[in-house]
Amino acid sequence: MISAGAGTTFTDGRPAQPRGGPTVLRMMLGGQLRRLRESRNISRDEAGRAIRASNSKICRLELGRIPFKQHDLAELLTLYGVTDSAERETMLELARQAAVPGWWHQYNDLLPSWFGPYVGLEEAASTIRTFEAQFVNDLLQTEEYARAVFRVRHRRASMSDIDRRVSLRLRRQRLLDHSDGPRLWSVMDEAALRRPVGGRAVQRGQIKRLIEVSARPDVTLQILPFRAGGHAAAGGSFTILRFAEPDLSDVVYLEQLSGALYLDKQEDVDDYTVVMSELSVQAEPAANTESLLHAILREI
């Protein structure tokens, strides 16, 4: 039996599927292999030579960024001294399951290559903390607001493409309705709430949606008012993803116009966690959110 984190145990040669599907399975397998490598005092360079790969590929495999090929995994297990046939088969089966595409792959023709991994991480997270500087958080957008956002970002896209992008966003939002879904804690700049994306009617509908979700026990909303002045997140929006499995490190996601950064080094995560905490203090308490949203609604 191989344990790969709280709530996930591999028995009978088949791994139990955690929430988040292949993304989390890759991360679990990669973490297990990293521990095996380090227990044998084998460097990434040595591991890479064993499968005719680079140091950077071993790093990506251990972080769960890319799927394992069966023959590469078998050679690494041999290198790391894993000779028990049942243990080897368990990990090979885990790799096979981790290679199965997630539901979001049906949108691959629309998704940039750097965004797909985020959807998997989002699905797997137990806590999602975000700071939003320009738009309402993706998971809280109304259909009309999401459509308006995509029209701004993809001005040349066809109506059918916009429809599918909206469909993907709404599908992601179902995550919050799962019984074991993540806790969402979002701090939004007041500017994101007052910017008339899609026009007055769309913005009013969006504010009403936020009033509704602010009452949910699994959602915490805070507004960072203009009067707070300068704030800690001068660099813009970001997301911190935390996972229930103790072997999976937190990930900071930073989206840019033509790419994204995934930060998982502890010092980077710590820096953004401090900023998130400072923003939560600078923002209005969550208990005031509903009244602030009603005030904004009256002014729109």
C-alpha cells in the first residue's frame, strides 16, 4: 500500500481518484517520485540521464506539470530501488489514470496552453484566495457579465467561440456547488465593482449576484475601498490555491495577457500569503460586504 496524502490511499493496485482528477494525480505521483529520488540521494541530473531527459523535465514531472510516459516511470522506479511488483504496478496505474484528459480538454481549441493546468488545480483546491483588481472573480460572474468580459478580451472572436468560453466559465462555477467544493475567499478592488462591464443592466445583475453569494458560508467576500488608498497588491490580481493533501504545496497563479506564472517555491508562496493577509486587513470586513454592495447598487 502506498499513501499519497490525506484521504487518498492506493490499494488493490488502483489509486482512489481525488477531486481534481488527472492534475492532482500527476502532482501526487510527482511528489512521491521526488521523495524516492531524494531518499536515494540521486540528483535530478542523474534521474534525467536515466530516461534520456533534462534536469528541467524531471522538475516538471515532479511538480505534476506534465504526464509520465510508462517506460520513463518504469526506469525511474528501477533507478530509485522500487522493485516490489505490486508497488510498481500501483504507481504505473496511477500514471495511466493521470494521463486521462480532464473534462476541460474539450475546450482545448479555445484554451491557451498555459490556462488548462489552472482549471485542474482549481478543481483540486480546498481553499481559493484571490485578489481581483479589474473584474469580478471568474467563479462568481453572471453569464451576462462573463459574456461582456470575453467580448472585451476577445474582440475578434466569433459568437460561437464566445458562447463556448462562457460555457466553460459556467462549468467551472459548478465547483462551488459540490459538497466537497473549495472555500472561496475573494478580496475585490472597488474599481472592479464600479466598472460598468457590459453596461448598467449587466453590472446591476452582477452586483445582485454578489449580494446573494456573500451570504454563503463557503464564500467570503471583501471589498477594498478607494479610500484605503495604496495597497499591498500593487502588481495586480493573483490567486493562491491550497490543497487538502498535505503533500501538495500551495500554488500562486498570476495571469498575464499572453501567459501565466505558477509559483510554488515556499518563499514566493509566503510573500503572496503575506500580501493576501495585508489586503484582508485593508479591505472592509466581510460583515460589511452586503451593505456596501447595496450602496453600490443604488448608485449604478
